[in-house]
Amino acid sequence: MKRRDFLKGVAVAGAAGVVGFPGIWTQRKAAWAANGEIPVGILFSLTGAVAVVERTLHDAALMAIEEINDNGGIHGMRLRPYIEDPASDPATYADRARRLVLRDNCISVFGSYTSASRQAVLPVVEGRDNLYWYPTLYEGRECSRNVMYGGAVPNQQQQEFVPWLAENFGGRFYLIGNNYVYPREENNVCKMILNQIGGEAVHEEYVPMGHSDFSSVINRIRQANPDVIFCTLVGDSDVAFQRQFHAAGFDPEQLPVASLTRSEVEVKAMGGEAAAGHFSSAPYFMAHDSPENARFVEAYQRKYGSDQVTHFVSEAAYFQIYQFKAAVEQLAPSDITATNIRAAAVGQTFMAPQGEILIDENLHTHLWPKVAQWDRSGQAKVVLESQQRIAPEPYWAYEGQRCTGEGLVTS
């Protein structure tokens, strides 16, 4: 079958409820299996506003693929990465995901950083019963059977963090974030916890993505006189805010900024001097002391440069490739389908740089929450660490809703 005829046939199949698609899929699957390759999609932005972060995810995923191939692949078959650049645009994510699934016959797609991009891809993978491996922390309230969630959900970042902050610095929190779904949902969780422990949100505000002038925000912070700045700013906004907050002379021992989103990437951009003394909550930090992390950091810097940093999303982009490998290894080559990979992935463990992780029946990941304080070198020292893996509860803040192996359950 000529490629243009195949694509035409797929389009017709999609319009008719995917009639005939499984047969086409089987033929093409047999073709790639015969070629000794397993096609996977790599969908991280290499250009545009979020490329500064997604490039590192792209690099970590490709490093894992290279390691697996150098060690014999899976069932003797090499992983074949098909790379697309969605250019930081949600609509383009959907278009490129469709291309990877339909044109390139990718059995899974690994990609993206923002919730907007994940939600854009969701109809594509759900409509074709494919798997999307999403490495980023997110706000929860999602329960798709076609997404493998590698990042932290709110209970894995805030359950210990917020009470610890209140105990050590006081319970009056100033909430500042960018104006989109993630900061708003995370702030709802923060306010819920503060209410439970007798704290309060003295002010809550949101600024547009990319916002860079925080002079008025800093004036309001002075007037409110909070104990903690609870920060869900991302990317350039986080960098600009922290630089201006530091320049304004605030003492982190008296008024710390506590972030859910700040990683080694943002700290490198803002400078260690501006970040020093403040806190982040995440399952992974580059300075984490483990043999697995030492190997990960050394391999990453050997491949991409000694000045490069690893962080909690690049770590997940790396270990999700290995989670995929572990699942596919449980299957005979003739049984490598998205449905079977999903079933085989549940319960799989992997010794990641952060510690041994596990895929839950709800397709989210059991992780190792940590709170760390940044220093002037741009690295973070862990000051609070879970002694066990914490199970993911994407609907933790929403009574009567629970994500299970069968999907969302409402009681």
C-alpha cells in the first residue's frame, strides 16, 4: 500500500468510527516488527516559549532510548524514535501527535510539559487507544486510561510541604501564580490544607503567562506581611519574580518563597544568589544522593555538557522510557499493543534516580516527595524527605471522586 493511500484510508476509517482500522494497524505492526524496530513518538517542543524546558525532556528521553538500544533493545528490537516539534502550540501538539500515531505507527508517544498540551493530545490518543507518557507534575482531576502520568499530583507535593512551612515559618500564606489551570488548582489544595491546620491565605492573585514586572505584587506583599510566599509561577515569570523579590531585600529566613514548580532549570536562569534560602517541593533534585542518580547525572552531563542540569521533569522523561521498556518486555512481540502495554505497566517498579517508583492502577506513579532549600551554587539541599513511596491521588482534594483502574469513580 502506498503511503498516500494508507493515510487516505485512515482518514476514512476515522470518519466512520475507525471501521477497518485494526486490520490496517495489524498489517503495519507486522511491518515494523519485521524491521526489528519498535516505533515511539517523541513530542517535546524544540522551539517556542516552553522549549527551554522541553528541550531537556527531549534530551533525557533520547538518552534513555540510546541506553536501551546500546544494551540490546527490547526483545532484540531497537526503539525507533520519531521526533516532532510542536513548537509550544497546543493545536500543533494535537496535529503532531496524530501524525505520530497514524503516519508513523508509534505504539506510544512521549511528550509535553504543560497541561494545555496534554489536554490537546488527549482526544488523539483516546480516539486511537494509544498511550501518551506525560512526565510533568500536574494539577490532578484527570483519569484517562490513555495517559501514563509520571509527574507528581498535589498530594505528592503539598501534603507534607504546607504543614511543614506553617510549622517553621507561620500559617499566613500569600499565593501568587500564573493565570491558568495548574496554579488555580494547586492553590485550591493549599487553601484546603491551610484551613485544616488553622492557617490562612492572606492574598491570592494571578498574572498572565510570561508576566515580568512584579513591582506592584511586591508592594502588596509588603502590605500583607505574610509568613510564606506560596509560588506557582512558571518559567520566565518565576525567574523575573524571584530576581525582583531578591532585589527588594526580603530575607528568606523571615519570608521564604515556597515553590511547586521551581527546578534547577529556573534556578540556573535566575541565578543561585536570588534563589538561595528559598524552598521547592518535588520528588527529585539533582543533588539527591543515590547511585542511580549519580549515574544519571554523569551520563546526562557527559552527553549534553558539564554545565547542564537535571531536574524533576527531565528525570521523569528519562524513567518513563524505562517504564515502557519494562512493560513491553512482559509481552510477546506479536502482542505489543497499547492496551497490552498499559496492562503490563501497572505494578511495574523501576529504580529511578529519585528512588524505586511504581505505576499505580490509576496509571499515575508512586513517587518520593522531598522538600529542598536552594543554595548559592544553584543546587538544592533536601531538608524533608518521605521515608516511603507516596501513592498518587489525583482527586485527593475532591471528596467523593477517585481515579481507579476502571476509570473515575464517583460516590
